[in-house]
Amino acid sequence: MTDGQSAAGASEDTKPPVWVKSERQLRREAELRGRARRSVSVATASTIVVVAILVVGITSSPGWPRVRETFLSPEAFVAALPDVLRGFVLNIEMFLIAEVFILVLGLLVAVVRGLRSPVFFPLRALAVIYTDVFRGIPTILLIYLVGFGIPALALQGAPSDPVTLGIIALVLSYGAYVAEVFRAGIESVHPSQRAAARSLALTQGQTMRHVVLPQAVRRVIPPLLNDFVSLQKDTALVSVLGPLEALRQAQIHKDLDFNFTPYLVAALLFILLTVPMARFTDHLAARAARRRTGGGTA
């Protein structure tokens, strides 16, 4: 036997064995697949039964014909859809503009509340007062106060556009909530991270910017998205100031023929936007949970 043949034989002898599932493992996997199929079948069947009971119960109620005519009119739906959709675009614009200012204001307030130097005590006190006051005022009431109070002051240069005033009210309200979310994220960063950064000769500001804030922001993305789902819905509250957004357009069509179907149009449009945002938030929250438990990577 030549040296080449000996080397080939040795390499074949040292080849790692191929792992083959045992009969027990195969039976266990088959049993798990069977359980999963049974669970899906039971869930589907129970869902169909519950939906059928609800449909039968609602449609057989004495007032169903009146409800169908008042809330589910195809003619009123088609007539209101263009105007409500055009108003919904305004809702989206208010949401996007307010979101930017809310993030900036919330982060600024959270950082100010984290300043420990005595010289910053007045700023910390203002930040605490802001979060306490504006979290305590209902959003609809704050919209009234800002929307009618600022124009009543007759200050030179003060905004009078109802959309602008509504955005200001939303920013003030949600900025307080988002500030607390950011503060919770900042405080969740372990103190050892700050100590390690300071040992590398980073200043307090550099530590916050390069070490603490990146970790904090990444941790609070799911709760922030939850707040923004609520913000998208609360843009409808600005209708009390008069802008022709989705809810206001629905109210106008409702007043024309005394049919409430336009409200259903507005509700469906909000659902089409908020449900995907909510599912995306759930996905991010689940991914963050897997990262914390070591069950996956981002």
C-alpha cells in the first residue's frame, strides 16, 4: 500500500460519524407535531363557534335591522369614504409631526431629570413639575386648554391655526409620558456601565451620549411604539378644535343624513394603521425578551 493510499484510508477512518435521530426522538417529534395540529384544529373550531354565536346573537336581536341601517349602510359608507380618507391623511400628518417633537422633548426632559449636580436643581424641578402636571391632565382637556387658551391670550406671534394648536397639545401631553419611558430606560442601564465609561476618561456627557443613551433607547423602543399607537388614535381628539380630520369629516357626513356609518369608516381607517403598528410592537417586545433570556439574537 502506498503512502497516498494509507493517508486516504486514515482520513476515511477519522471521518466524524453522521448523527442519526433515534426512534425515540422521532416518536417524540411526531407526537409534538400531532399535538400542534390538534391545538390548531381546536383553536380554529372554537373560534368559528364563538364567531357564529356572536353573529347569530347580534343579527337575531330585535334592534338589528335598525342598527344595520344606521351603522352599516353601504351607500353612506361609499359616500363618506373619500372625505374621511382625505381627513385621515391630516391625522397621519399630525401624528408624524407630533412624534418628532415628542421624542425630542421626552428625551430632553429625561436627561435633565438625570442630572445630579446641585446647579441643575431648578431644571430638575421644572422637569418633575412638567411630567407630573401634564400626565395628570386628560389629553382632551389639554387640547381644549391649549386650543382655546392660547388664542384668547392674543399674544403677538402666537399660533392660531387649530392644527398647530392641536399638535402642541399632543406634544405637551405625550412628551410627559415619553419622558418617563426614556427615564426608565436610562435608569435600567447598570451603574457599572457608567463606571466603566468614566474609567476610560469619558466625561459625564460623553458617557451619557455614547454609553447610556444607546442602550436605553434600544430597550424602550417597544413601550415607545405603544405610546405612538395611542398617539395615532388621539389625533382624532383634535377634531374638537375644528380641523377637517377623519373624525370631523365623519361628523359632517353624519349630520347630513343622520347615519352613523361614517364613524365606522373612520374607525376602520384607524384600525388599518394601528393594528400593524401594534403587531410590530409585539414583535419587537418578543425579540427583546428572547435576547434577555439568551433564546435568540437581534
